[in-house]
Amino acid sequence: MIKTVIIGQGMAASYLEVGLERLKRNEIPDYGVPLRNWIPVKYDEIEIVGSYDVDERKIGKTAYELAREFFDSSVIPGKLKEIQVRRGIHMGSLKGLPYKAKGLEEKLGFDKAVETLIEEWKSLGAEVFVNVITTEPAEPIGSFDELMARVREGYLSASQAYAYAVARYAKEVKPSVFINAIPSPIANDAAFIQLYEASNAIVFGDDAATGATPLTADLLEHLYQRNRRVLGIAQFNIGGNTDFLALTEPERNIMKKKTKSSMVSDILGYEAPNYIRPTGYLEPLGDKKFVAMIIEYSSFGDFKDEIYVIMRVNDKPAIVGVLIDMIRLAKIALEKKKYGTVYEVNAFYTKKPGPPGAKAISKVKAFYRLLDWLGLKDPRD
């Protein structure tokens, strides 16, 4: 079994917990899981054994109770009653948001908080950790020595603190994988790559790509291949879930901008003016975000053409299919002992693929690179 811990018991976590169990019971099809039954790791092998949050409203409740906020109780698997939400690390990650939050470090201090997590994870037998906390402001640390200095000071973001704790756990207990599904730079931070290589740990990341961004990447690849000069790109999202509420804060929004827009020059080979970022919060939209995109380009004879895209995306269900694949790929990466990070996984599943300095490529190219890494072929071939 792939014993998995969820970090951040929000909407994404509930959709993952409910969706995975229903998938295992054949109650829903596996649309949206890119590698579906192509790889030897089956859905039944994933077992969610723990969940962490810092929202006082959630601590001590079960995943079943919290899932009732989003699902009718008739479709929530009873197994979720076995998953109790434990107190995690806060590090100010929810500062400025309308939630009463408290982390282990506020009572125990940072060192003891990390040790507490390691002991709990050891009792759970965990080996894969999925980070889906709310987008936080964070920058790469860069230097391993600086990372260790910040650890001593307890001066880290929540994602960095969890990533450090997983590395400690991997070195002291068992090799493990940290899946960073949010924009905080972990797989793109040389300090963490060095730490993970030395700790028998693996990080996938950063920022899971599920909605408009993969489509934008593939459209840019098409234009590059047809030698059409991109003149400008405007892509924006508006949503009504908690993540969009958090992104109304500029320092959080800038994290999304970095992971979304970094692909443009990587794919095209030149800088094209672009505005690619979340732009607003509108509560009635809920989780079904609104996306609009315009790409203007020059075609033969210097004629100007445009691509317009309007779409609605159920945000959290889209990320679940990606996470289910990444959890299964975590087992394969551990078997291969690919400590540090795995670009082939990151390039397909994330907006800002690590390691530091790696280029974003179109998802269609990344898909075939991933199949090569797995030793698979497209069944259509």
C-alpha cells in the first residue's frame, strides 16, 4: 500500500479523499487521471492514512465530517470516518485570511513540532505526503547552509517546514516523497534538492497544472511549431473557492503569476508580452472557475490572427486526477531511487517543473517524455 498523508484539509483534500475511494469502488470512471490503467500501480494501492490542517474549525474532526460541506452524505465513503484531521504547522500561512488558525510550533516550538510530526508519521507508516495548503508567499532559499540556518531559527514558510520535516522523516525512518501541488518553490529550490538527495527523499513540483495553464502551454507549442510569432497573451481566472480568496492578497497572487507565466519564454524561445494570473474572487462561482484567454500572433504575410478561449473548469476535481497519478508515480520513483526530484514527472504535472533552471515545456511533449521515463508506449501506436 502507498500510505499517503494529506497536508491541508481543504476542498482539494476532500475531493481527493472522496474521489479516490469512489474510484477504488468503481463508482465513478477514471476520466481525468492521465495515466489511467497504463501503469502497474493500481488505484487500490493508495491508502490515505492521515490529514493535517491548522484551521481550528477542522482539527479533531474526521475527513467524513468535513466532506459533508461539499458532498451529499450518500456518496461519501464511510472509510473517511477513519481519517482524523490532526494539527499541523502554521508558520503564518493563513495570516490575513478569515480563519482562526494555530500550529504545533506555536505551542511546542519549531523543533519539537517537527519531531512530533515525524513520530506521528512513523506511527502511520506514511511514505507519500501531498501538499495542498492554501497558496502562501514564499521564495527559494537557494543555499543549503541558509536552509539549515533558517531551520535553526524556525524561519520558514509552512510548505518549507513540511518539506524539511519530510526530509528528516525520510532520512530517519523510510524513503519518502513530498508532492508539492502549490506554487511555493520546493522542487525549484537548490537548497531542498540538495537536502532531498542527501535524505533518500523525492520532491515532485511545483504547482499542479490542471486547468487553463496546460492548454496555454500546448497552444504556444502549436504556434512555435508553425512559426507564428506570438505578439501577446492575456489569460485570467476568476473563482469562488478558498484559494481564489487567498489570491486576492498581492503577495500570494504573485506566486501564481510566477508559476503560470514562466512557461512563455521557455516554450517560445523569446519573451512575449503576457498577463497570465488569477484576477479575482467571486464567491457565487464557487469551485467552477471562469477562464478567458486571448493569444494574438503574426501569420504568413504579417497578417494578425487571434485565438480566443472561454472555459469553465471545476477546479478541485481537476487536480484530483493529477494527484492520483502523482501518488502512484511516487511509488515508482521510490523503487527507482530517484532521490532529489524527477523532471519527467514535474514537466507533465506541474506549472513550474523542478529542478532549478529546468524549462517548462508543452504538456504534449512532456507527456511523451514521461512515457519514455516509465518505459511505456502510447497504446494507439
